[in-house]
Amino acid sequence: MSLQPGDFDRFGVIVRDLPAAMAAYARVFGIREFDLCEIDGRPAALGGLGSLRLELIEGSGGGDVCGEFFERRGAGMSHAVFAGRGREPLARVAERAIAHRLAVEPSSARLTIASRAQLGGLAIAVEQVPPQVLGRRSFSHIALLPCQKLFHVGMVVRDRELAIGGFQRLLGIDEFLRMELHTDHGLRVWIDAQPVAHHARTAFGRVGSFSCELMEPLGGDGLYQRFLAAHGEGPQHYFPTILNPADFAAVRAGVARAGLTVRLEGAIGDAMRYYYLDSAPLMGLCIEIIVAERPDWWQSLGMSAQDAWRVGLDV
């Protein structure tokens, strides 16, 4: 039996400076308000736009799941938060986690599961009720980047097939769409505007509204390779935006002025381009943008509607 943590609600990011992080996220995404709270004894804030929801936690050391992450990695994408279903006690979820030989950190309204080794660096949190709101912080920025939803989160893994097994076993994801990225087979990749050779295996899986991409770097250069060398396995990017070329051109300069410069660009035939933006301004959250160069971009890549759904598209 899988963990059955409930319904995916938001993604957790550990940050170094909570007020600065809220201001940066508000400026880029146009988030109007953050609820201030406390999570695992640390200052935190919840905010977002529609289904695009984030949990920012100010990092500090410690022996718990978030403390270990901050001591090892610093700021960055850390965990997925699920809302428990119905009235099932968190203790039941904990029992299932323990049956999978996972350590758990229970509190009165939240259960954190130490699943990083099994889920490509991703931890899981399950809560019965949202954290108590202690205050609010409001902003009035116009979004620099239009965002539709959280399509998926991309995780760098050492072994794609091993990671697939973990996500199937723990989260109950049934099937994955497997793909290969190779500059010898029609892909073009640039890092900091310089062409590079690149080879990686990827896989997309989804359960409910939680969609993930698993990325195993194999050869050449790339942000996956660099991430694995610097941090080991873990969440590497957050994909909230699909634009056409004209709309991307219209926002690119403004996003760059905010420090979110394009670090990597990839082009797959005449179907689409994908861009990874510098993660430093958002304290470890790397944004992926897809620029669709034709209306049938995903169909032209040979995807079925079910394949596109696994990538995170609602088709």
C-alpha cells in the first residue's frame, strides 16, 4: 500500500530570509498576500495564485527533515505538502510510512516524512489543517512573469528507473512517460548562451494534481549535471508557465532585470523551447518556462493526451 498522503496542496521552499523571499516572490509572480505562520518552530509564509501555491520556510539548522536540508543545502526546493483526506488521523499515514521503513516527524496537525532517499531528494509533509495564521503581508506588484499553474516539479536523480520505483511504491503513480534528451538526436542546448553537448533520461508521472519530472543526467554538460554534482539528488525546477514566442519576448527583459536571467535554453525541433532561469533571486527556486513554437507542440512530439496529462497539462 502506498503512503496515500491525500491531495497535493503546495510546494515547500527553504529560504534564508523570509521577508526578502516574500518580496521577491511577490514581485516575480504577482502574489498579493502571504499568510504568516510557524512551521516546525520556524517562521513561514503561505501564498500563491490559484493552484500555484508555495510554502516558504525560513531555514535554520537542526536534526529534523527541514533542518538537515538547510545545513546540507542551504536555500532551495525541499518538500511537497499534501492535505490529508477526510478525517483519517495522521497516525494512520505514519503507520504506512513506517511500514515502508521511513522515519516520521509527527506534530499535532502535521506529519513530515523523511522520504528523500526514496523520492529523489523530495520530502513529504501531510497536514490535517493549515497552520494557524499569525499575520499577513500584502504586496501590490504587477507580475513580471505570467503563471498558469504548477504543471510539474523537476527532480534530478541518479537513477531514473530506481526513482520511478520509489514514486510508484510510495505515491501510487501508476505509469511514467519516459523520454531521452540528446544533442546527437535533434536536441539543441545552450548554457549561458553557449552551445553544449547534453544527454539525459527523463520520466514524467502524475497522481491527482501532483506531477513530477525525474531527470537522470548521463553525459555532456547541463544544469542537471551541475545540480547533481553540487547538491546530490533533489528538486531542481518548478514549471509554472507556457508562453508563445511573442509573449515570452515581451516579458524576458523585465524578468532578466529582476535577476532571473536565462541560464539554460533547449530547443526540440520546431515544436518548443524550454528555458531555466537563474535560481538565486528566488533563493533556490529555479523556474522553467516552455515556449510553444506551434499550437500542436506536444502532439508533434508524439505525445498522447494521457502523456500530456502526465507532464502536467490538463488536456
